[in-house]
Amino acid sequence: MTIQPIEFSDALSSILEEYGHEIQEDVNKAVLKTGEKALKTVRQKSPTRKSKRYRKGWTMKKGKTGVGGRNVSVTIYNRKMGSFTHVIEKGHQKPTGGRTAARPHIQPAYEEAERTLEREVQAAIEEAGT
């Protein structure tokens, strides 16, 4: 394929745009996949009582961000007992004195998801370049 010097700008723009769309599509898939994995992890690591209400309350909301809604985002939250997540994660003062033990389950899942997503995005960029 030969390109005239006057057409070089248009050809380069087209190639870069296609490359960008390919990466964006792969990154969006990676975000959804990582979100599902993080949701599973936070559910597994959540403390539970008899009713298991807290553990079962975790859910994932998918959203779109960026210009034209091209980027996918996920939010993992507890729809049933959301106001208690920080208390369970960090521990709290008891009314009778002393503290309850912290039960970290959100932060470890977040850190694992962050590492996984970083690897997935890096792989998507390397794969798109070939």
C-alpha cells in the first residue's frame, strides 16, 4: 500500500483512531471482568451472621463515562446495609467500652482488583499493538 504525502495525515489519523477504539473496547471488557471478580471477592470475604444479609447485599452497578459514554465504569456497593460498611471494615467503639475488631474485606478486594485491572489493561495495549 502506498500513500501519497498529501494523504499521510488522513491515513495516520485513521490508523490511530482504529487503534484507540480497539484498546478502548478491550479496556471496557477488562473493567467489567475485573468488577465481577471484585464483587465475588468482597462477597466471599464479607463477615456474616445468621441472616447473611450483609454478605448478600453486595451488588455491582455498571455505568458509562467519558465523551459520548464510551468508557465503562463499575461501582460495587452494599444495597442492603451500605451505611455499615465502614463500621465493619474499620471497627468501632462499643457503647460499653472497648472496640470491635476491624474486619477488612473491602480494601483487600479493591487492591486485588486494582492490580488485576492494571495487568489486563497492559495486556490489552500490548495486544492491540500487534
